[in-house]
Amino acid sequence: MQSESSRVPRRAFIVGASLSALVLVLVLVVLFFPWNTLREPVNRYVSEKTGRKFEITRRLDVDLGWRTATVKLDGIEFANPSWARDPYLVKAERAEVELRLWPLLRQTVVIPRLMLVSPTVGLQMEKDGRRTWALGKDTSDEGTVPTIGLVQVDRGAIDFLATHLGVDLHVDVDFDSARGEMPMNYRIKGSYQRQPLTAQGRTGNVLQLTEAGQPPFPLEIDAAAGQTKLKAKGTVAALSGLDGIDASFDVRGQSLGDLYRLLGIALPETSPYALSGRLHKRAALWEAKDMKGKLGLSDIGGDMQFDQGQKVPRLAGSLRSAVMDMDDLGPLIGLPPTERSAKAVEGVTPPPSADPAKRASRAGGKVLPTATLDFERLRAMNADVRYTADRIRNVREMPLDKGSVHVTLQDGVLTLDPLDLGVASGKLVGAIRIDAAQSPADIRASLEIRALQLNRLIPKIETLRTSFGRLDGRINLSGRGNSVASWLGGASGDVSAITGRGAFSNLLLEFMGLDGAEIVKFLLRGDNNVTLRCAAVAFDVDKGLMTGRSLVFDTTDTVFHAEGQASLANETLDFVVRQEPKDMSILSLRTPLVIGGTFGSPKGGVEAAPLAARGLAALALGAINPLLALAATIETGPGVDADCQEVLKRARQPISKAATDGAAKGKGARQ
């Protein structure tokens, strides 16, 4: 008779053997279960749950594991909702879908891996949230959108339409394992932000739609959207949100301003550009590092960041040019790029606005830029960017040496402060403030001119062995407008420039005074310099009308007094310059000079009445004795020294209320 202790191991053995047999039976059932018999029930179930036709056309098989199941579909057709453009969400020769089992209990679909052979895929999303890949009857319910990790496609086509995002793309994919680490080729055609888009490239054999716990997959792209071209090569951790990018890039186009439509980055209009560097993206932060390239005829480099994770996206960084060309500043204020800067970047078609014929036709019109500046985009982001140009070339009439500016953009208010330009061995410093939250924009400029060397500022005078002293001044203007011309045409404030003692060419002075004897003398005996005692040019500005407050040029030879106005709105000049010589001369036909015309076509002449009176006197005396005709041209020299202290004082002090108010507002540019 067996003891109780001997029966316990036997009972445990029987239970263990039974459980093992049961597990073996279950495994055999799973392995040999005729899953294809469930094909029609599965078709009906999925069609009923999604509200659209789902069909496994040939065979269903399942590899069942503890946590996941791999569903193998030989032939699949899954229709799109009735509102979609394409008839099928997916139609493929074969598919493998790896499903996580436990999330299904919560009616959540998690697909770690999806493989499609020769598929046609139709993806579409609408502004109201509807999307074709949502698996419920309510396609705007985000809870029915599956989470997909890895995707492998072998020869197929994918369409993606999102009209509200400006996206309509067709992608052809081809897989060949003989191509090494990037066996998948793709070609893209369509449109993006209403611009034609083409692209081609290669990727790894598996695409990661989300962070799938795998190493980033390799990616190459060569794309063109409108006139913007991009080449990049690197790795991407997740296509959803383009996260985990680490790539080298080369981007070029007609203007950096075009990137606003493509990427939402509110950059200014520029000359054609070409930039290369390293691109990184983590979550919502984009970083472009070690950038270098060309902006028209200028070189440019630096580091930039674009943070899309904030309520208002923010751009920050620093840029530097070893050499900046003046031609590349024009587009910033609404001027088209010059022909030379428009053709400076290889592989970029010059913009139509740079056509010489169009520029020539414009030259006969307005001088001040009339192009409407797009201040609307300033409300799209915030910014904090510093830019430095170590040297400025091609300055022509404006001898700039170097420059730097700190640009901030906050809630639609753009501030350039400090703005520091080296000009003619001196400086132009101050601030400009543009409040784009208003329409037209409120623009204020408060600038100071410090120690400009006049012989460098006016190179044509320099050729006459001129040695002017330093020039100081200020510009305080405020007004509203959406272009440089409209702003200046209605601006108020004051503009002034003053200089003290210096030396300059007497030949220039005699030409200005129409002194025939002195001109002849200097042409025969050479040029001499005379001393400048003081000079001041000061205007009160009221709604675009510049009225001379102090226009005096005093030398040891002659005093010049001017009066008149310049209209910034109409771009017209109306000045009279009166000369008062301090010496005696014959052959003098001095008479007030008249300066008129427009900014684009100024005209100079003399007042006819005084000159005619001298001419008639000369004719009358000449009839008696030709030598007496000279008596009518003798200048007895009534001019006296100007009170330089008073001249400079008047130049410094605005007198009109409009100018005073405008100056006060101009100072607000620094606030």
C-alpha cells in the first residue's frame, strides 16, 4: 500500500504532464489553425467597424505570439471614406501587419511594423480633423488613429493630399536590396504651398514613422519647391514630425523670404542665396549649425535656432559676413536685386525683378523704394538675431566700412537696436523700430551721425584735393507706412548735419560762384585750398515736407545761404542758393542758384532776372567802350563772416512743433 507522501509527487507529475499536453495542444492549434477560414468573418467585421469596405482578397494567415501577432495578408483592399479623393486607403499584393495584442483590449491599435508589397496608398486629411487612416466611422476621432512604428514598402505608390496645408504629393517607391544600406528609392511630384515640388532620393529599407526604439534610418533627398532647392543627407529617427534629424544640407534659392511660405520662418527678402551646414532637430527645436555660403555677392555664416514648441515660434542666432556687398542690401528695403547680385549664385535662376530693362524703366520714376514690405509675416514669429559685417564693399556713393545690428522681433514689433554702421571713417548709430501690429506700420528712426570724414563721404570733391573736417548730425523721423516711400512721404521729425573748420578746393567754390576770372586763374596757375569756417544743413520735417531751417556754408572766400523745401512724398526739390563773396573779382556772373527737379532728375540753374540785369548793363556799356563791359561783372565783395556759433545752434534745434513731436517719437525707437 502506497504511502500518502509517495502519492504527492505522482499527482504533481500528472498535473504537470496534463498542463504540458494542454500547452502543446494549444501550440499545435495555433500553428495549424486554419486562419484562412476566418477571412470572410474578418472582412465583414472590419467593414462594419470602419464603415467602409475591407477585403482580404486571397488568403489570411497569423503567427501568434505572447505579446504580438503577425497578420499575413495575401491581397488586401481597404477603401477610403466617401469624401476622399482616392478610392483606396491601401490596395496591395501582400501585407504583413505586426499587432500588439494587449492594447487591443482597450480598442487601441498599435502596429510596431507594417510591410507592404506593390501597394497603392491614398492618404488624405482635412482641416476639420478628418483623415483617411483613422479606423473608426468618425474619421476625425484621433482615438481611432493607429500608432505605426516601422514601415517597409516594396514597389508602390503613395498619394498624400492636405489642401489646407497646401500639400498634394505623389510618391513612387522602389526597393532593391542590392543598393546597400539605402535600398529604397523614391520620387516625389506634386505641389507644396502652391508651388511645384519635385524630389528624389534614397532611404533605408525600413522607415520609422514614430520613435520605434530602433537606430535612426538613413535618408538622402534632392528636392526643389518653386525656386528653392534642397539637398540633404543624414539620418532621421521618426518621419512623424521629422524628429531626430541629423543631416548635412545645401539649400539655395532666389530669396530667403521664400522660406516663409515653405517653412513658416519670417526671413527678409534678399538677393539669391546658397547656404550649407548641419541640420539637427529634437522635438520642436530646429538647429542649423556651422552655416556658410553666399547671399548674393556677400559671404555669410553662423548658427541659427528655430523653436516651434513655443506659443509663437522663435528664431535666434548670430550671423557674420567677412565681406558684405552693398548691392545685397537693396531687397531689405524693397529694391530689386541688381543684375550682378542676382547672377552671383550658381544654380539659381535670377529673379524677374532683376531684369535690367525693368530696373531701367523704374529709374525714370521714383527713387525711394515703393515696393510694399510684407509686415504681415512679422506677426508670425518672434526673433533675436545678431548680424555683423566685418567689411562692406561696392559702396559707391556711400562709403560704408563695416556694420552690425541686433534684430529683435516680439509680438509684431521689429527693433534694430543697436544699429551701428561705419561710414566714411565715422559712424551712423541708433535704432529703428517698426510696429507691424498696426496697419500701416508705425515706423520710427533715431540715428546719430558721428565724425564722418567729408572727403570720404564725397569722393568727387576728394579728387579736387579737398580736406574737409568731420561731419556730425542726426535723423529723427516717425510716421506710418508699408513701404519706405510711403513712410517717408508722411514722416515728421528733423534731419540735420553740421561740420566745423576744414579745407577744400577753391576751384570747386569758384565753379559754384560762376566766377570766370577765378576759374581762368586756377586753370592757368593751379588749384588752391580755402578754409571752411562752418557749415550746417538742417531741416524740419512735417508730413513728408522738409523745410530748410539752417542751410549755411561759410568759407573765407564766400558765404552761401540757401532756403527752400524738399518733398519726400512727391520727391521734388525747390531751393535757392545765394552767394555772398568776400573778395573783389571781375568776370563774375554771381547770381542766385536755383535747384529744382526731382530726386531722380535734379535740375540746376540761375535766377534769370539778376543775371539778365548784369547782361543788359554789360551790353549797354560795351556799346560805348568794350572795356567798360567788364565793369558790370565786377563783384565788390559784400559778404561777411557768418556767426558760426549761431549757425550750429540753429542746426541743432528743431523749431516747428511737427519736427519737435517727430523727434520725440523718433527717440521712441530706442524704447
